[in-house]
Amino acid sequence: MDELMPTFRQKRQAARFVDEKGEACGAFDLRGPNIGRAMLHYGAKLGMALHWHTTGNSLSDRGKVAVLWFSNSNALVGDVPQQLMELLPDPRTLSQGKFNVRDQFEYGSGKTIDGDSCGHWVTFGEAIMYQIFTGEQINTDMLPPHQVLRPGFITENW
């Protein structure tokens, strides 16, 4: 996909960082419209699942899911807000018996006192991070409208 091809500047910036083997990191351009939309939709699905997991209730069709997502590039330059992770400091992961995927997936969730709204953070290794807010009456005025989805968006054309 041409949309993923990094710019010269992105390649140069990624080359400044090395992995655990001492090799220069590669880069993808995640700013394209298809990637952005896919990341928002995945984040909204994840948010609805975590809302149910946290509250025991599904969002109604009046509910909202506000999605912010960040890449490791954002993290490297300090462009990932830390307040939500500080408010929800006890990370959880998926596990089965003694096996877990903490090095690949962690999340934190919390709900408001009335139990109507939730905040969630999710990390996939060091590559992708989500901050997701869910609820029936959350105020999303500070976000661009395309970052706020409602249950049922999955059936819409995109």
C-alpha cells in the first residue's frame, strides 16, 4: 500500500533509533486516511468491548466512543498524554493459566462514580497506544467529529 510508504524525513528520523539487535528501525507512514480510519474503527470496537468489560453494560445507540491513537513515533517525541495512565495505574493483560501477553498487550480501565462513562488506555507492545473514552453522555466537544463514533458505525460504509 502506497499509503504506508514513509517520507524521506520519516525514514531519517526512524534511522536514529536502534532495536535490541543494534539495527536501525524502519518506518511506516500512518497518517493516511485509510490507516487513520481503520485505527479509529478498531479503537472504537476495542472501546465498546472494554466498556462492557468494565461496566457490565453495552453502550446504547445514544452512546459515544471517543478514540485517540498514537504510534511509537508519537511516544519517541513525548507526544502521548500520560494523565490517563496515571489515573488508571494498574495495568492488566490477557492471560491463560501461567501464560500471559504482558509484553504485547496491556490495558487499564476505570469508570465514573455513576458507572455511566469509562476511560481506557491500551498498548500493543511499544508500537500502538489507544486512549478511549466511552459513555452515554460524555462530552466530546474538544475532539474532531471523526474521532467520535457511535455504536452501529460498523454497519456504515467507509
